[in-house]
Amino acid sequence: MTGMTTYLAADERPLEHGWTLLVTEAGRYNGPNEVHRPAARIPARVPGTVAGALTDAGLFNPEKPDPLHNKDAWYFRSLEGESAGSAILRFAGLATIAEIYVNGALCLSSDSMYEAHDMELTLSGHDELAICFRALGPHLDKRGPRARWRPQMMDHQGLRLIRTTPLGHMPGWCPEIHPVGPFRPISLIRKGSHALSGLAIRADLETGGSGRLSVAFAMHAEGADLRLTCAGHEIPLSQDDTGRWTAELVIPSVEPWWPRTHGEPKLHDAGLTIDGEPHSLGLVGFRRIAIDRGADDRGFGLVVNGQPVFCRGAVWTNADVLRLPGTAEAYAPWLMLAAEAGMNMIRIGGTMTYESADFFRLCDRLGLLVWQDFMFANFDYPIADEAFAANVARELHQLLGSIQGCPSLAVLCGGSEVYQQGAMLGLPERIWKTQFYEETLRELSTGLCPDVPYVANSPSDGAMPFSPNEGVTHYYGVGAYCRPLEDARRAEVRFAAESLAFAHVPQQATLDTHLPIAPVHDPRWKARVPRDRGASWDFEDIRDHYLEDLYKLDPARLRREDPARYLDLSRAVTGEVVSETYAEWRRAASTCKGALVWTLQDLLPGPGWGVIDSTGEPKPVWYALKRAFRPVQVNLTNEGTNGLDVHVLNETDTLLALDLDLTCLRDGAQPVVGGRRSLSLSARGTLRIPATELFGAFFDAPYAFRFGPPSHDVTVARLTDPISGKVIAEACHFPLGRDKAMHDAAIEARVEDEGGAWHLLLSTPTLAQSLHIEVDGFRPEDDWFHLAPGPIRRIALIPRDMTVGGQKPSGVITQLGSRSRIAF
């Protein structure tokens, strides 16, 4: 049930322009009449932030941000010329302590960043609007109920008392840009013919395939003819005993909504007709989500429309931490890259902020599931305080009301690492596992979104809430805790709501443009490397650990003597780690039913956690994830003396005919042994095939028995389409290690125009590790991949926005096994 009134056929106009800003010392002015208005001359965009407006004016440096929470910020706008009469001002999001004045009189106060407000007023045509965002600092310093634990990751413990985002307050995690201002739209609304209050929309998919659309609301419309329409079907609404209008429309054999990896994300327009006048209630999708706990009742996995879905994706940070945008235009570049990478889930974590309904609508269209944390992270919150609890109830009503009917909403979660924080400090369960998360938030969630599963906290369950072998975990065994890659299986991960955090190095072009400094040792470089506050290591140290483990090189020496090669190996290694880890987790016998990487995007250019850099350019690891996430996939796992296993997966709803080839190569070129099989892989099907079955005889593919010298240095598995010969998926296994399979491959490359689309055609007689394509004006569809002998590899070249039509691509190719640059 939405917390905001829906006005049908209303004249709703965003007040985007005409705003001016004045930043002052805290408490300098008690009201707008004390302000000398010509002093407020900085133009400000709304929605927007103080930091964004000051940056536009050249008064703020996002890379060296000045604190803003010790300042008051005044926004002014004249309503001169607006038609006189009754109207509503809607404030969709104010960060954070805000006072709203009309003609000098205080009309509304807000103390939550997460709460919207409607303010009714009568306009004269000569009105003045002012908003003062009071300094947050004095509120942070106020005393509240005593905290039983204090997380070190936050820069001020007072944040737990205020409903505002931790963004800007987590040193080592994100830039310290304080979120202040009207970051969501301010709109002027003139009421239309009808107003719906308490609008509730629910779209369900029944097991028999029928869709069920339920709608309820309150509206003054005695004697009116109201009808609900969707997907070519219609039903009249009637009033219940409370006077609410209700209807339940059943749509036989409705086209369901699927996550993009498993089918089409089909949406349907839901409409409301009042006395013959049509109104849209928005797009809805019919889907059914359940939680699979597994045979031992310790697991966690999503089942969508009766089909188990391996969830993979990333944790969202923000489209722009400077301005905190909430538009589809701001979200689209990031979410489209997530979809292109084969992700099917995005998590909005409790350390971030709520995104707008446009985020969910875009995920609906793209087929991306959304795991939504409520904005609680790490702190011991004052949950017994009645005013605090009331704020939370209003924010959840508004949040969930604005996205009801969105099929992308897949999981609601009480918060991030609250349980973990208390448990890791040695406190007993009764202290941190509270009724607030177990009951209060659960009841709010299930009452508002009964079709969406609720998780009390992330992580939770198990002997300790962070134990990976039960329930939901945050898995950093491979990663921050420097465990060997085999730990991904040993840990028996069930579902990782976050995992695999590294300081991912961006493409060189991003560094050359946005961070042109010496890597690693320059303090400006180190400032961009994420770290846990107070830790003696950072996430570059973690990456270096695996560089040494996989390539047998000393990172410290390498970055001194050959920094360019150090950066290239650093780009390659995180891709190799995530590829092997997901190959383990996606095999049929794995306990893991989903894993999300930390994080989707960086907030500043540099070696951050994001798999996409802050300019919107995919990092090398993004391409590795794109390969690891393929719905039709082949993987190789080393089973020791049990041999090498080939895993083939088909997540689509179609029976597939595929050819599987497996070849062991000596010196990356000479076939030693091989096997081939034509497969008929059922929809949603998986196969595990021991390599010896394909070879027809014993062969020590993983070099586990070590009978004599090794005969090969790489094994290549390849899935191809038997009709077109197109390569669907490939995988490589290095029995002696990647360092023993470095070859200077003689790569042939040429560019062809295929029906107006440019492709790069690549072939090699010898394995080339981590081949990188640099091409002016284009982005390759794949990059930093291993190129093995065999069929010609065709790489689509995607023109960038500024590329001139008809421009023929040119560039160079590099590989880890050679210093040569091959031009094309």
C-alpha cells in the first residue's frame, strides 16, 4: 500500500529550474527573511545536491571534498507567475534535516532523507519558496540511547540516530562527499479529477500459469463505473465494507516475467478506467518467487516461476555520488552494462541509499532481479525509540508503495551486517538478533509485499551469522582473507549476497585520462584503493596476493621494475580469480545457489571495488564476469585424482544441440589428446562429463598423478553451434599453472564489415593468455580473454557515442605472454 496519494489526470510539473543556493555557517539565519537574497546567487539544479551545485560553480572539488555537514544550505525559488489557487508541493527526497518556508513562514520540517512529503497550499501568484538544509553536524553530536557496539567503518557514531545514508561517511570505502540537498524531485501538483489513496497493486503468477492482478484503493467516486484492465482482460471494481475499491483480475496463460538469463522479462500495462476514461497504473509483471532451503534446510536459493535460478550480479553503489541522481537516464548506462555482462541480480545494500522507482522499472525491462536492503548497516540502532520506529514505518510504506507491481523486486532484507557486527565483537545472540529485524521489519515487508521473500539480515543464519555454510553470507574467503581458490568449495557457500572484493585496475585509457600518476606508490593512487578502516592492509594487497599465487611473480619487485606489466597482470588476475570461483559455484553439485560481487561501479576513477569504473567504462574483470555468467556455459574443474570434469550448463528454456570439444595442448599449440561429443542439452539442463569419457581412455589431464614429465600445459574446452560453427563458450585449465603456459603467440587479426557492423577476426596457432584489444572509437564485446588455437574468433566492435559513422576500426592487440603489439 503506497504512502503517497496518486493523482490521476493531474497537472504535475517538476520545479527543476530557477533555484539559487546560499551556503552559510550553521545557525547563521533563523529564517529566510533574515537572508540577504542577492547573496544567494549560485544556480542550483533540482533534483540535485549542494555538492553538485558548488561543483558546477567551481567552488567544490569532488576529489578533495570539503565537509558540508557543518554548514546550512539555503535553496530559494520564486513562484511568481504561478496561477493562483490550491496546489500541492511534493518533496520526493530531502537530505536530511530540512525546513520548508513559503513566504517566510515555516510550513514543513523533515528529519529523514528517506521520507517524501506532500504539502498543500494556496498560491497567490506571488509566492516565494525557501528550503533550509540545516547542518547535520550538531544532530550527529546529540546523545541518544547508548550503543552496545560501535562499527569502525563509519566516521561518526551519531549516524545511527538519523535516517540518512552512510555514503560520504565511510573512509576508505567512498569519497567523503556529504549528501545534502533536494536530491529527489520537487513538483507542483494541481489536482485532477480523481485521487487514489492507499493504492495497493499486486501481480502474482499461479502454478497453473494464470496471472492474478489485485488492486485496491480509496477514492471518492460514488456511482462511478470503475474497471481494471490488463493483457486484454477486464473486470469491474467494487467497494468493500470499508469503502475501498477492489478488484482481482485473473488472466489465463499469461506471459510471465523471467529474469533475463532464464527467459523474457515480459511486462503488461495495468489500466484503470473511470466512467470510460482510461488511466495507466503502470507496467506489471507476473512472476512467482520462493526460497529453496535445500534438502538439509540450511541453504538459500531463489526459485522463480518454479525454476531454480542461480543468481549472479553485483552490489550497487550509486550512479553518481556527487549528485545522487534518481532518473532512468542516470541509471540506464550502469544497468545496461550489468545486463550485457549476463547479470541477473543487483543488490542495493544497506550502506548505500534507496533508489527511485525508475531504478526498478528499468530493472523490470532488463530482466534484473533486485535484492533490496533496508537502510540499516552495522550500527546498533535506537529501535526502541517510538519516533525512530515511526520514521522507519513511513519510509518503508513509501518505498514499497512506489515499487509495488515491479516484478524485479525479488528479496527484501532487514539490513547489512548488523548481526555480523554484533557477533564479531563477541556479543551474545540476544543482543544483536532482535525483534526489530526478526518481526517488525518482517511484518512490514510481508504486509506490503507478500509476494517478496524477506531476509532478516545480510548475512544471517548459521553457527555465526557470517558462516558461509548456512543461509546468506558475505563471502570473502577467496578475496580479503587470502584463502586459496579451493576454499570456494570447502566453505560450502550457500548464497553470497556479496563476495570477491578486489582493487580492480581500470583500462589504461581511463588511468591516462583521469589518474595519470605512477601506480601504487603515489599517495593519490593509494587514496583510490579501498580499505577497511583501521586495517593494516588494503584491497590492492589482496590482489597482489593472488597475482603472486597465480603467476608466481613477486608483485613488489614487479611494480618497481616493470610497472606496465604489473598493471596488466593485475588486470588479468582478478578476472581469473572470479572466473574460477564462479565455475566452482555454478557446477550442479555445488551448494551455492547465487553470488554477487562487491561492487558494480566505482565512485571515483582508480583501482576501486567496482567492475565498471566511475566513467562508465567496463574494467577487465567485467569481461571475465561476462564470460563466467553466460546462460549457456562450459566450465572445467580440477577434481585431483578423480580427473578433470567438464560441466555444461543450459539455463535457457530451449533444447540445445551443441558440439563439445576438449583438447590438451603441449606448449599451447600441439594437441596431445582430445575428444569430441555432440550434445542434446535439455532446457534448464546440466551435464557433468569426466574428461576421460571424452578421451575414451585414461589421461592425466589435471596432472594429478605426476607419472613422468607433464605432457601439456593447457586444456581447452569449447562449445560450438553444430550448424553455424559459432563458438558459444570456452574454458581453459592450466595443469601446471598460468605461469608455465605463457607463450608469444603469433596472432592474426583483421577487421571486416558484416552488414554494417564491424568485427575483429582473430586466430592463433598458439594459446595467447589474457588477450587485450585496444581500438579507437569502439569497445570490443569481449576483452582480456584467452585465445586458443582453433576456429576464427569473431569479436564485435561496438561504436562509442562519438564515433563517426562508417569509420573503420583500427587498433592494437597485446597479450600477457609477449611484449609485442600487433596492429590491425
